[in-house]
Amino acid sequence: MDLTHFLADSPPSVVPLSIKTHFEALTAEQRLYAHHLSRAAFNGSRIVLRQVSPESETIYDLILALYQHCQGEWTKLAERTNVLSEDLKSFLEYSAQFLGNLGNYKGFGDSKFIPRCPRETFVNLASENEKARILCEKCINSLYADEKNPALLHLGFPDKGHMTAYYPDSPDITQSEIEEVDRLLGGKGLLPENTRIRKTREGNFEILIASGISNPPASDIDTEQSSWTLPNGKIASLVFGDHREEMAKIALHMKQAGKHAANPTQKSMMDEYAKSFGTGSLLAFKESQKLWVTDVGPAVETNIGFIETYRDPAGVRAEWEGMVATVNLERTRAFKRLVDAAPDMIPKLPWSKDFEKDVFTPPDFTSLEVLSFPGSGIPAGINIPNYDDIRQSHGFKNVSLGNVLSAKAPNESIPFIRPEDLEIYQTNRDQAFEVQVGIHELLGHGTGKLLQETSPGQYNFDVQKPPKSPITGEPTATYYKPSETYSTLFASLSSSYEECRAECVAMALSCDFSILKIFGFGDGREDLNSQAGDVLYASYLSMARLGLVALEFWDPKSEKWGQAHMQARFSILKTFLEAGADFCQLDYNDEDELSDLTIKLDRAKIITHGRPAVEKYLQKLHIYKCTADIVQGRKLYEDMTKVEGEFWTKKVREQVLKKKTPRKVFVQANTVEEEGGGGGGITLKEYEPTPEGLIQSWAERDV
């Protein structure tokens, strides 16, 4: 079995998440608020590890035990234990990638990565310390690939042979059983984001709910019953206290943060967070999100909890993450102008007002500098909450993460861009990405109305005269029933499908030069040969390149996509290629191996061919989502994301794998409470952007 493409990155792209200047500008109270939020966020790190694979937490403990034993003096430890310098280097690189992903599967791609050094490296490094030795014995086999079970190299449903830890101790649980339990929970109104499911020996199901206490008061439980009988006679029951120790610490820090809140809204928000994390109530979490949306323009921004469902194979259970950040006022002003322009931009999208929110509530849109973001990876932008009822009734927030966007690895290679395009691309890609992220989050995720029967017999549209679909010209025939949500109906398709819809909105509206002007590019007049035109060209080039490199995240054996955003971007590349008039082509002379493969995109046809093709695809994505048409939505998206033919599956993908570049892993700072506490005595400690610095940062985090 060829494991070349599963080896850990060498070297990994370790970059600093710079925050010192912004943190030091905070007041003493703001620092205390940020400190407790950061501690709350990082105390959930072990939850992420347990959501990835059974061995991830043990590997984490092993890396930190070795650091504590040698106090970061890795070379001396290697010399004493007869480990070659090259093998030590591979160990450190693996450890950095592991900590950057909080698990032994890529946070962006969902495939396992394995050490380049032999097993003896871990065994020898652990030989001097009993704790490390025991941990090593426990996880050594799981560090590497099980060549008899290659499907375990990818996350997915257990009955397909894949790895997942959302269904612990349940090797024989099936996809249909998971879906049956999820339908039951949906019918009872129990939200699934903070749950895992365990199948017992008797064939019953335990719904494990993350909470700081094992027996919450009945008034704090989100359903009246705690067990139900499934149609097949098996029992599904609630079990509280999953991740109990971590959830209790998190709830305590949220309470502590509340003591330093800047206003009553923040204080109430912290109380609801603490209640949710303590009792496991997602209804309390939803209350925190309503308050969060109304806490406009805070100096310290945060959102913490079980947020994104990308990595659960069923697409409903969410990974723990925590964002703590400070506001970049200068960049926020540009986003504020985009928010102000939104009511004029939304009508330019390819659907009528029937498929748009009745009233556009201007959201808070800020540029942030991240202090802490534990999870399997850090995004460039966020649009939350993900609950559609809150988005429609209370609104949402958009954030762009500035120090994530600006983080650069030295001497980063850029494959598949033609030499004649490279200077324009390198000069404008950051600006193009900022525009794309802004539109994606605000006007992508922020648009659309779900046609719903909100309660029995009550509708948010005229059910007697439903709106006409712009696709067929006929009245729409489908809508969401009272117990249905977009996530539960579109299920495993939902995350990638929605990311694709938002990316298409960004591609369509970035062609509007008035939006480019908002970001400081051009005077608002259409001119493809101006600086604004350069930014637009870089944006389309970037999307096409991402669609190509997306093939790294497609597995030819399972024919499964391992990353939601990259699946979406591949479909957009296909849209470009099918736009006609040679708008976008894959260019090469080496027909046998495609060793010189590049993207050739006709800048002059972005407006005339690129945008219309994207809008046609976008219209279908949007209407099928709004009308709960999962049949047509699934058919469209599976067709557009299907990888077929030797040209794509072998030739192109092989070049993508040969030229792939490591994904960034971030070295994050720690906040430290000075001896004696109180009085705002919080300092910041930053670390070297090296594998050693990354390991040290986690060791000193003590979580």
C-alpha cells in the first residue's frame, strides 16, 4: 500500500498568529475578560481530540509528557535515547501538525497523517519516562496506518470502514441506525450539536450529551422525556456528563468572564453560556447566541461551543471550537461600508424577493485579530449563528479574521498559475481573498429565506399561491415541515452545499465594481484593466486554482470528498470550465503526465461568461435550498462534484498530489494570570513559529 500521500508534512507550514499589539491595547478589565474566555475555549481542546479518533487524546498526552520530561531540550533527549537527528526532526514535525489539527486526521481534508520516522523513534524517546512509556505503548500502533483496513485513513461512517469518534465504542453502528436516531431526536425537538451516540451491546442507543454535571435539573433539560422506543423496539436514552470535567471548567471560566463583562448583554450572554455548558442545554446555548448577535462592536469578541458540523459523517453533530479575538477598527470600517451597501447588492442576485428574507437586518461585521482559536483549524471568516430561526428573527454576525488572512509561510510555492499571471496573482491575492471572504460571509451565508411551515398550519409564505421557481417558471411544490431544518434535511450534504452557495455569491458579486470600490479598489466604474480589475482577476484565478488543488481532498477508493469547502470549489471550477468560449481552460503541453499543467483564464470574459455561468449554478443551489428540494439539490450537487474519467482521477490528481503545499498550522499565544491575580494582571506570552515553539505553547497551556 502506497502511503506517500498520508505522510506528515515535511516541513510543516508553522506560522505565528500575531496578536501582541492588539492585546496590549486592551484595558485591564478587557484583558481579564479575554483571559477567561481564552481559558474556556482551550479547556475544550480534549473534546476535539475525542471527536476525531480514539487514539488522539493519548497521542496528545504523549507529546506533552515528552516535553515535560525533557523541558523542551529535544536534542539532548534524542542523544540520550539514540534517536537520529533526522528522526527527531520528523517527530517534531509530526507533533506540530498533530497539535495544529488537534488530532491525527487533517482538520482540512479529514484524512489521517502518519509520522515519517519509524516506530522506534517514539519508543526510544519515551524510554526514559514511565508515563510517556505507558502512553506510547497504548497508541504506537494507531500512530501509523492499518494497511489491512485502508478505509480507516479517512473519517466517515463506521459501517463503511471509516474512522469517526462521534459514535464511540460502537464499531457496528450503521449509517441507517444513526439516521433513525437523528430523526427521533429531531421529532422530539432535541438539538444534536453537542451529542455523540453510543450503541450498547444490547443494540440500544445512548445519546451522550456534553455537560459539566451528570444529573441536570429537569427544568434545564431540553425535552420532557429522557428515553424513547424506536420503531424497531430498541431504546434511545439521554446520558449527560460527556466530557464532564472539561465542560465544568469551561462553565466556570464563562462565569468568571461574566464578572468582567463590558455591559449587561455580555453578562447575560456569559450566564447562558455557563448554563448551557454546565447542564447540556442547547436551548440555553441558543439564548446565548441571540444575545451574542445583539452585542454589537465589542472590544473583545467571542463565540464558543459546538458550532460546525463538517466532520460528523451524518452532518449534524458539531465540533468544539472557541474564538476569542480583538477588533481591528481600521479594517472594520471597510466591512461596515459593505454592510451599508448590502440592501442594494442583494437584489442583484439571481432570484426574486420571494426567496429572500422579508427584512434584511444589518449584521455586525467586524475585522478581528485572533487571540485564541482551539479547534481542528482556523477559518478566514465566520458567519454565525448557524441556527436559521435565530438568523431570520434576530440576525447574525460576520467576522473576518485578519491575522489569519495575513499569516504567510516563507517561500510559499504557488503551483498551477501561469508564469505570466504570477506577479498579478501574488500582488493581489490577499486583497482578492479579503473581498471574497467579506462577500461570502455577509451576502453568501447571510442571504436567503427558507420557505417553512413554521408550526402546524402556519407558513412564512403564501401556501395557496406559492412563489414561482425561476428555474422552472412553475410554482414551488416543496417547503420545510415544522420539524425539519436545512441541516437535518440536507444532512451530510448540508455543509458543503451551503459553502458552495456562499462561494458562488462571492464569485458573482465580486464582479460588481461598486463592491470593489468599498474595499478601496477602483472608482466603482467597470474597468477590467484597472487595479480593481487585477483584484477581480486574482479572485477568479484563485478560485480556479483552489478548485484544482481540491482533488487532494478527494479519495479515489471511496470516491468521497474529505473537505466541504474544497468539494464546493471543485464544482465551481467545473462551472468555469463549462462556461464556454474558452473562458477557462486547463493548459498543458505534456499530454502524458500533465507535468506543466496550469490554469488559463480569459480575463476579458469574466463579466460576459464567468459571472453568468456562476449565477446560473448559484440560482439552482439557492432555490433548491430555500424550497427544501433535497431531491433536485442532491442530484445537482452530486453531479457537479463528481470526479470521473482517467484525466481527472489519475492524471490531474497525481499532479495535484505531487505539487501540494502544506496547510498552515498556527502558533497561538497564551494569556497568563500574574501571581496574586486580580487588578488586570494578565500578560501575553508568544512563542517561536517552529515545531518546538508550537509544542511548548501547548505544554504551557496546561489543558
